Amino acid sequence: MIIEGQLRIDGQRFALVVSRFNDFLTSKLAEGATDCLLRHGAKEDKVDQIMVPGAFELPQAAKMVVDGGRYDAVICLGAIIRGGTPHFEFVAAEASKGIAQIALSSDIPVSFGVLTTDTLEQAIERSGSKGGNKGWEAAMTAIEMLDLAGKLKA
Ligand code: INI
């Protein structure tokens, strides 16, 4: 028997945790994620956007969302672009490790829609142009994992 999540939403509440750093990209990721949720049946009043300063803050805010107990899934969105210093490595490592840690310790799905790219062009490609929209993909993942969690509990 294969058990897998379906792409359906049945009244659940979603939290998008969105980094304001590189806002012109993260707003596109948030648009993509919201579009995905609404087109799979989410109600607009059950999708909230929680803003944080940068990707480094995503794990802590995701933890606040999980601990608050008001949402059924969390979608973390950010854009980290390599610069001329090692700063990128630290922010990217902490954001990804932190989000993974929250995901593992949480009972609800926490998905990773954070761009980590070498160039601005690569980031633009992945936030709604030729490389798709990573926000849309992260929302899709949250929907599937939420449905899978329901099946494994039932
Ligand atoms: N935050 C990002 O979301 N993306 C970046 O590319 C980035 N860079 O390169 O500096 C970035 N830095 C800010 C960081 O996330 C924190 O907000 C800041 O360090 C305060 O804790």
C-alpha cells in the first residue's frame, strides 16, 4: 500500500512567515504561495502573512507560530543572496538548520521556501519567472504534508 498526501485543503489555517529582506523577491514568493493555497481551496481569511526582518529570524517566528497553536501549517519564505562576504553562509545555514529543527520538533508541517542563490538573477528566476516560484512549491509541500499527517493519524 502506498500512503501519500493529496493536494486538498479542508478548512485548515496557514501561516506564511515572510522575510522582509529582499522584499521585491519575497513578496513574489508570498504571492505564489498564497495563489497556490487559494487555488487548492484555502479560504482567504485562513491564510495569514507574518512578516520578519530577515531570513535569520524565520526559525524563531516559525516557532512562535507553532507554539501559538492557531495554525495547521507554516510556510517559511525568504531570499538569501550571496554577497562579497561570508555573511551569506551564516544566514543561510542558520535559517535552514533552524527551520529544519522547528519542522522536526513540531506536530504540524513546516515548509522551506527560502531561496539561497549565488546571484540576484538566479533569485529572480526562482521567484516567479523561468525557474518557477519557490513560494508556490513550498505551499504545495505544506498542503501535501498536512494531508499526509491526517492520514497517518487516522
Ligand atoms: N537576510 C536575508 O533574508 N537575506 C539576505 O540575503 C541577507 N544578507 O545577505 O545579509 C539577510 N541578512 C539579514 C539577516 O537575515 C538578519 O535579519 C539580520 O542579521 C538581523 O538578525
